[in-house]
Amino acid sequence: MKKRTRGEFCLKMASQTIGWFTATAIVVANMIGVGIFTSLGFQLISTQNSWSILILWSLGALMALCGALSYAELGSHWLRSGGEYHFLSKAFHPILGYLSGWVSLTIGFSAPVALAAMALGAYVGPYLSISGLSLAFGTVLFISFFHSLSIKKSSILQNITTTLKVVLIAIFIYYGLVRTPDASAVVWGQSWKEELLLPAFAVSFVYVSFSYSGWNAAAYIVDEIHDARRTLPKALLLGTAVVSLLYLLLNFVFLRQSPLEALQGQLEIGQITAVSLFGETGGELISFAIALMLLSSISAMVWAGPRVTQVMAEDHLLWRWFSKKTKKAIPVRAIWLQTLMTLVLLLTGTFEQVLIYSGFILQLFAALAVAGVFVVRREKESTTYRGAFKSPIFPIPQLIFLVLSGWILIYLLLAQPLETGLGLLNLLLGFIVYKIDMRYARKQKTNG
């Protein structure tokens, strides 16, 4: 009887965890958004050599892979959901973790979800005779409801939408490589050496790095990953590598299938290329394809984001109400808190500037988390360290990530002082909330 009970318990726990495929799908879904289909046109205004473009996106891939290696070590050493919130709390000080969690709670996930939902509505709303806002609203509510049911259902939704996303991109790449273009923006030569030194190259790299964001997605849901010490590194590295390859191939296809003048300064790079490949119907087809890709991205962020809030709520009394999980281990309250914030952003339409300034803060916390690997390496005698994944050729990947992050942060401070100032102001608000939280906890302890 005892043996059966234990078996039933193990079976139940297994049904509440995910394997490497779903964890990888979350990484892929978080990374591939509208950025890859929109940013090339602005890069081509000042950097027109194809080597420059490919170097730009290769640098983004290198940075993402270095980050994935670092988070794989952190996540397999400190086994808990929450991402930067947990890593920074353990490596440096709880206040850094709290501020990171505050950013995730307020804008880190809700703003990108709102932006993706609004983009989805804009792409396919006209074809379905539905207002873009209504479609965005309905999409967010439907996905949040679906993720409130069970981890198994979340896995099914995520796996299907992400697989379709990758298949559609693979088809797009295939036709882009085999079909002979009428005109092309591909330009080889030596001008790339001068273009790498242009301020515009630094500007472009900032937006490329944003397009690669999401490589750390699986680190937010460590508690739900089966055998996380092995699965998490595999998911982070495989997902990042797959997306990096797709990004490089997609950019080459964009350059190959359209003339330079048709791409320069344009936002709808995916649609322009689709028209070149498939005719006028290509624009409509790519709209639905991008909508499906956005659906996958929204799903992944609705899954990952609330786990940060839930873990943060476990540690801090002020947020304790949002720590509760259902019998199926779903943080429903945290899910609907993020959903509420997303819907407010959709209704107010003020999230775009928030998204811009959140980029600075999120990059800052990612850099601090990667620096945490140096702290982990000092814990060589701990049993958790001996069983954890270890980033190869340490500390080279970490130094590469920190140098590139420094480049981005310095540029944003100089070029966008208003947005970075608003981001720092949000951190100040988070610090005030932290002090209120600590005072509330002391008062409750005294009264208790």
C-alpha cells in the first residue's frame, strides 16, 4: 500500500512538470517576436553591406548564447523558479532580487504581452472584420484562461504554437533560398570595415539585442521542469541556438529577395519579402503567419511571467496572497494579476514608451545575473555546485556578455536619457515598495 501511494505521488508530480521539448519551446517562443520581421529596414539606412548585417546579428547570437550558458549554470545551481529575482537574491542581496522582481511584475512581462497582442490585432483584425483592440483583448484573456487550467494543457498549447511558428519560418526560409530573386539587397565588399565603426552600428545592435531577448525564458519556470539540472541547460542552449540560426537565415533571405530601396526604412520587412516571394497574396499570408507567431510568444510570456511574481510572493509578506497555487500547481492569482496589468496597458495604449525604458532596466538586471556566475564559482565545496551545469571556458562567455551589455547600457544612457531616467525612476518606486514591505513584515512579526 505504501509503495503504491509513493508511485501515485510520483505520477502526480510528473504530470505537473515539463520536459526538455516544452522548455525549449518556451525559449523559442519568447525569442521569436516581431523584432526579426521589422528591424532590418532601419539597419539598412546606414549599414548596407551584407557582411555588416550578418555580423550584427551574429553578435546578438553570441551574446544570447553567452547569457544562456550563464543562466544554465545559475539555474542548475540554485534550483528555483523566478529567474533574475532568485539569482540576484542569492548571489548579491535580497533587495536586488526584489527590484528585479518588481520590474518583472510591473513591466517586464505585461508590457511585451500587451505589445504583442496589439500587434496581433493590427495584423489580422482587418482580415477578420474585428477591431484590433477587441482581438488583442480576447487573445490575452483566452491564453491566460488556458494557462490557468493545468501545466499539461499549457504544454500542449505551447508545443503546438511554437512548432507551427518554426515550421512557418522554415518554409519561408526555404523558398527564400531556392527562388531566384528579380532584385536583391545583398551587397558584399569591404565597406563593412568602415560600417562597424559607425554610431548607427551601435544603434542597430541595441535593437538586435532586444530581438534576441527571451533566451532566458526557461529559467523563470525551473520548479516546473523535470530534472531541471539536466533539462534547463539543454533547453536554454538548444532554444537559443535554433533561434540564432533562424535569425541569420531570415536576414539573408530578406536581403536576397528584395531590392535595397524597397527595404530601407520600412517596418513591414516580412510582408515586403512575402510579396516578393509569393505575390500580392503573400502580404495577407504573412499577416496570419506573424499573428500565429505572436500567439506563441504571448503564450510563453503568460506562462513565464507569473512564476516570478509567485516566487517573489512566497518570500515577501506584502505580496503573499499571490503566492497561492492550485492543486495542479498553477499560480492562478499571479497569472491574473499579470493579465490585469496587460489589459490596463492595452486600454490606455501607453505601454510603448514603457517598453522602451524597460529594455534598459532588463538588460541591467540580466548583466547583474550573469555576474552572479562569479559568485557561484566561489561555492565550489557545496553539494549543489558539484551537481550543477558548469559553463565551459569560464569566464570568457560571462565577460563577453558583460562587455556587450555595457556597450548597450552606456549607449542607452547617452542616446535615450528620458527613457533610461524613467526606468531608474521605476526602480526608485520599487525600492520604496521594498521598504514598505519590510516595515509591514516587521509590524506583522511584532503583532504576531
